[in-house]
Amino acid sequence: MSAKTITIEPITRLEGHGKISIFLNEEGNVENAYFQVPELRGFERFCEGRKAEDLPIITPRICGVCPVAHHFASTAMFTCSYAR
């Protein structure tokens, strides 16, 4: 078997544009993989300098497709930050 590249484009269930490239070696095993999102959305910038307690309220409003995932991620960050 020769080396092969598998490309998934566009990625569905993702707001914006994205692409996954998977590179297989001669044996068919994954040699490398890339997840590419070409545009900078910059949402992290308006979270900088805010109180950590505000982020579970702000981040779910970033995306209309997956607000629960953003809420859980920011809550997990908050929990991990104060658990130490």
C-alpha cells in the first residue's frame, strides 16, 4: 500500500469553515493529522481581563449551534482553576 491522504472538507457541525487532513503511511496507519480552521474568530479576546465567574455566562452566547458545549468547557475551566 502506498502513502495516502484522506481529506474531510467541509467539516459539518462546525460554524465557519474547517478541514481535516489525515496522512496515512505505507502500512495504512495514521502518520499525521491536521485540523484546520482558516479564519480567526477572536472570541478569546473579549474574555481576557474578565472575571472567571463571568465566563460561563458569556461563552454560551458565542455560538448558536453548541452553546451547551461552550458552557460546559468554561465551567470545567473555572472548576479546574479553583480546585488547585
